[in-house]
Amino acid sequence: MIDKITSFIPEKYFVKSLKDNTIGQIKIAIVREVTNPLIIRSTDPEATITLRMSNDTEVVEIPPRKLKSKEKLLGLQLCREFKAVDDSVRYNIIDGKEKLNNVNSALFGDTSTKSGDTAGLASRVIYDWAYSIRDVTDITDKLQHNALGENGTMWNEAEGKQRQSLFLTEYVLPETYFPHFVTIDNASPELFLHLLFCILNQHRYGAQTTTNASNMNNHIVAIGFDDFEKPINSYTISKAWHAKYQGKDPEEPTFDSISSFVQDKMKGIYGEKNLVKELQDFLTLVLNLWREEDRSTLQSVYSSAIKQVDEYMKEIKMVKK
């Protein structure tokens, strides 16, 4: 399986030992498509996080942690499935540095804050901020909700009158698109696969995920690689899109038009030589691993990753040999 991966991305952009610190970056270009109302908010429960890009444009902004945290959480679940993490590890609860000895922590980074046993692993994957293409006024809507009582109405049985438990929530609407970039370095092919599994199979983001259904599809539209990270991100994509239509009516963005726009920008900065060719074949190869009834190939990927992480943790003396 790993030989197939390195036929798409040259082996020089991966490391054999996780202790290696070499040049070489892999950048994943994603178009994140909202498919159900999505809540992206900060301290204000009624307002979506936004950024004013110009006098005429204010776009929706998604901080990196709101995307990374959901994918890292799925990664922990995947590691449990393949015995690649200690059973006692819970999300953001690492009880001692030896519990950092797992595939998910090695990729996304983690910290043990146990008294007398503190330690941390830096993340090998960096998440960009995500910005919408369209203006916030075109892609959000506020809805009023109420907190019903046990009888299913607003009636307060104790006081014998109507309660005023009304609140507003602003949602990002379906068919909203966020160009986004994730960069990984100093990772093995196995850790790279783990990241792809997390991106392609996570579909629930934002607030109230225990109430709302899946609300986002992640489409990988390009993968670039080079010795150094290239200066392309969601902000430059959104800004370039608006600059393209300055002074004239903007094109109604669609998945195809935005994907093509991102691909053209990636090609312009990486060149065709440093982009994954036959990208759909590569993604089909990755996704088909989950469609096989026999999980032996997946298990071998995670078993190899476990071995790499364990060797690394012993080399840096974070766990005992």
C-alpha cells in the first residue's frame, strides 16, 4: 500500500524516522462544502465569526481549531478501532507522557499536563483559517428558537404564565463553500494516510453537533509538494476571487467553479510537476481501503504507524525502552 502512495507523491517528501527533521512540505487543498446549516460562532451566541475583507465584502471566517478539533477527534476514534492508542486516552485528556505514545498524538500533537509528568508533542499538521467566497449576508440566516418545557410548550407550570426563553441562532446556509488548506511535514506515509482518513470521513463541524446532523463534505481538489511551503491559503483565494470580479457583477460560485479556481492557483504556484497527477485515482485508492471487507490492509497501515511512533518516543526518551 505504501508503495502505491509514493507512486503519487515522491518518497523524499516523507520521513522514514519520525525523529528526522527535514525540508519538504505537502499541502492539501480542500473545498469544504456546507450541506446542512452550520453554526460558526465565538463568544457571541447570536453572531457568526466574520472578517471584513474590504469596504464591500465581509466573509465568514472559520478558525483552524474548529476544523482541526473535529478531525483530530475522529482520528482518536480510528486509532481505537485499530488499537493504535491506549484505551485510557480521552480527547484532550492525556494522563502522563507515556500516553502520548499513540498515532493520533504523534500526528496532531498533544500535551500531558499530569503533575510531575508533563510533556508535549508538536503537531505535524498545520491548519489554515478558512474564509467563505461569498459575503456573510448572502450565506447566513438567523432563526429564533425557544426552550420548550416538559409539556412541549412555553408554558411555565410553576408560575402559571408563558416563559420568555427565546433565543436567536445564526446559521451558515447549505451550498456555502470554504476553500481551505492543510499542510503536513516530517510525516511518514502512514501518518499521511491517517490524516486523509480524518479529512475525508469527518462530516460534522461547528457548534451543537450533538443536535445537528452532518453538515459538511470535504473535497480534496489538489495536493502539492515542494521543499518549502508555498504562500497560498484560504484568505488569498477568497481575496483573489473578489478581485477577479471587482467593478462587475460576480459569478455565482459553484463547487465546480471554485474547485477550478483553487486548482488553477495551486498549479500557478506549484507547477504541474509538483502536483499529484491523477488525483481522483489517488483519492479512490485511499477511500477504497474503507470499502474492503477485509481490514488487513488498514490494520497493517496502523500497525506500521504504531511501530514508528513507539520507536520515535523511545528515541526522544519520552517513554522507556
